[in-house]
Amino acid sequence: MLFTKSTAYALQALVELSRFDKPVDVNKISELTELPKPFLAKLLQNLSKHGFIKSYKGIHGGFVLAKKPEDIKIVDVFKVLEDKNSLVFYCSSDKNDCTRDRSDVCSLWPFFAKIENEVSHILDKYTLADVIRIRADK
């Protein structure tokens, strides 16, 4: 599967955060997205740790985008949240990263690598700004 709930939920949260100029707390984001607060809080912490958003503590604390939406690539969000480089298949597009060390004898690896590279190339073109724009077009 290309995107898990983690990536989908994180993208939803990032879209909502893009609407605000000041920090938004996890309760508000959970309310806006209708996503479970504990899971959302972990995702937001991870996004903050990797520089997609900033976290502020205190009574007026919360989260705010650390970058402009056009500077947040969807593929980068995916790689951080899914903690892997392959987007589609369990195997890597790089022969040297084969999890079973069988890329030289695997009859499917060339096909999987080709598809993986094509999907990666496509997703590399999309940013959070595209998600926001496409959402607005609906």
C-alpha cells in the first residue's frame, strides 16, 4: 500500500495547519480533522522533529507550519512517517538495499524497481500546496 493512515492523517493535519498563521493545539486539529487525538499528537511530534512544523509549548502553544506549503514535498512526508524509502513495494529500488540480498537473482526486482522509480518521480512533483489547491478545486 502506498499511503498508510499515518501519512494520510499527517497530510490532513498539515492542510488544516496551513489555514492558520498562529499555533493551533492538537485538540483543535483533532476537531477539524475528526482524527483521534492521541494518534494525531504522535504524528505531529514526528512532523515537528523532522522540520515540517514547529511546536510551541504553553497556554498559547500548538503547532504551525515550519515551511511554506509549496516547500513541503509529499514524498518527503511519506518517507519520514513510513520510515522507509520504498513507496510501493517491500523491496527497494536500489539493488544494494535489497532486504533479502537477492536482487541479482530475483526475477521481479527489475519490474518492481521500474515501477518504484516511476511512482517516486511522480510523487516528488507534488507538494502540500498541490494538495491544498486540489482540495479547493473540489
